Amino acid sequence: MSLIGMALGAVVLGALLLVFLKVVPVVSEYMGIRRSISTVAAAADPQTATVAELRTAFSKRARVDDITSVSSADLDITKEDGKIVISVAYSRKVPLVANVSLLIDFSATSAPSR
């Protein structure tokens, strides 16, 4: 392998490392959002829980888990088959270098996958 080949390999590896390090916190927050909405939906009684109570419960968990991308107002709360289902869809723009950014669309739901 020549010196130029090693330099190009190092540049590619550096770029991949940069993207990885910028995306990990965003994906970690998404996992926290999924975990929070699933916990709130599972802990709520479908017969007596109100939308306001569910939003308040999510807000409390969001403060503890340091969730900033989604607020309780962004949640879609429905009742399906006698169970509470909380879902949310949002986008995050991750700045990489100068004016280059990465846009990631996320969608999470508390409903079990079918």
C-alpha cells in the first residue's frame, strides 16, 4: 500500500468516525424516547388514564432521561384494542462539517410490533 493509499484510507476512516460520533447521541436519545413512551403506556390504566396524565408522565420521564427532541405536546395518544398507544414521529438535523448536515427521521410507538 502506498503513502497516498494510506492517506486516503485515513481520511475515509476519519469521516466515518466523525459521522459515527455525531449520530450516536441522536440514536441514544431515540432509544430513550422509545423506552419512555413504552413505559408510560404500559403503566397507564386504559380505563381511567387521561391524555393530560399521560403527557405529564412523559414530561417527567423526559426530564430525567434528558430528552429534548420531543415534548409531550408532540405525542399522538390513542386507544387501540383496549390499550393505550403512544406514538411520535420527528426529524433531527445533525450538523457534520461546515454546511453539511445529516437529516434523520425517527418514528416510535408503544404498540407491540405485529
